[in-house]
Amino acid sequence: MKAMRFHAYGDPTVLRYEDVDQPVPAAGQALIRVAATSFNGVDGNIRAGFMQGPIPVALPHTPGIDVSGTVAALGDGVTGLAVGDRVVGFLPMTGDGAAAEFVTAPAEILAPAPTTIDLADAAALPTVGLTAWQALFDHAKLTAGQRVLINGAGGAVGGYAVQLAKIAGAHVIATTSARTADRAKLAGADEVIDHTTVDPVDVVVNLAPIDPDRLAALLGVIRPGGVLVNTTVWMPAPSDEQRGVRGIDLFVRSDAAQLAHLAGLVDSGELRVEVVQRVPLADLPSVHAQAAAGTLPGKTVIVA
């Protein structure tokens, strides 16, 4: 089969499109015929060698932590799945990813793919959708009527966070660049601003790679007892103990039940999956290069 791999850490030119052996599912695994994966920022950081401590991978390594596709075979002991099922999943970051024609995955991380969108486009959902869900509900415990500030709402995670917060009945304030303001408006934000001077909020979700001083300043807009959830995990979330404001660092985890719920929201028309471009697997190095140059136009799926 064809796969995109890197044999050494480095810039996007280390990625090679090559023939590799098709994997065989072990006990508890499913073999997936890949429809698509998607690009996430962590893919570029792993390839560049920046994540060797928290996310050690064996070289050569196939990137792509998101997968959508069709179950092609099952390992021993797998229940609840059948050959031919359409699935999505957030793959283990330390294993080989879905930038290939086939990939194996632990069966328990897979969820039914949405049926109302193209299977390839469903690869845009797992990592960013789970990040938004876990930030808002696992950590911030967001409820109807609360005010939430989403800092960096114009990106892929931000688009889901805005939509999910609105579904939950929250008042959503989105901070974005001028370039992505329309995206936040389309997602349903009640207010779209380019600064963080706002009336007090119950929750702040920070999705932007801002400097520590700016992150600490976000505490000032949170009501006593509120929460700041930070997804830029290389920079610890600050807290304000005197006012009871907690800072929480989010490390997204795979959760098939949550992913199935998100897929259900897509199929009910409540959650929109945005895909800006679709790129053939052989052209994945160009996507990594765009991301490294800061010119990636938005959520990109890589079609096997």
C-alpha cells in the first residue's frame, strides 16, 4: 500500500510517499481502509521533532491522528464493529497514523461516521471536535445561560467550540483576527471582537498561542469561581486563587462516546463540519509546508 512517512525529524521535505506493507489488525484492533485523514498542528510539531518528550514515535513514522474510513478487517475479540462499517476516530498519537491507504486502530476508539456528509470530510471532526467538547464540558462544565469567551475562535477548534457552546445555550463571545471574523460569525457567535476587554464571563477557553502575560490577563475577565481552559499546553494555565478562578490545561483524549455524540449532532444538522480544502495523500508535504509558513487556509483533509 501507499503511505506518507518520515524517516527522520525535520522540515516538510522529510515526508516520503512510499510503498509499505499493509498492516494486520492485532487482537482488539480494526483495520480501516482510509478515506481521509486531516492536518492538525500537532502533526507538524511531531514531524519537526518538537514533541519527542510528550509524544515519542518510532521512526519511520506515518502521521495523521484523525481518520475516517471503512472497516476492512477485524482482529480477535472485537465486538460491536463489522466489516464495511463507516467509522471515524482519533488515533493514538504515538502510533502510526492515517496518512496511508490502510491503518489499524484500537476498536474502542472508533465511532460511527456521520452519514450526512462525505466520508472523507468526516476526518475533519475527531481531534478538533473532541478538543472543543472536552474544553467546554469536561473541564469548564459550561451550562445554559453562562457567558463564555473563546479566544482564538477563528480556527478549526474555535469553530466547533462556538457551535457547541451555542447548542448548550451559552452566550458566546469570540475573539478572532480580522481574517477569520466571518468564520466565527458563521459558527453562531453572539459577539465577535478583536480584543479581550469584555464584560465579565464565566468561562474563558484559550485556543490561541499567545504570550504568558496575555494569557494571565484573561483571568481578569472571569467572574469569581470561573474557569480558564487553556489548550496551548506548552504554556501552563494561570489561576487566581483569591477569586477562586481555576486554570486548567487541556490534553485532548480519544473518546468514542463523545465522538459518536458529535457525529449525531452533525447528522441532526446542529453541528457543521467545515472543510476548506481537500488534498491528495501524495501532496501532504505541501500541506505541512503551508502550515509551517502560516498560509494554511483552514481545515484540510488529506484524501487517501
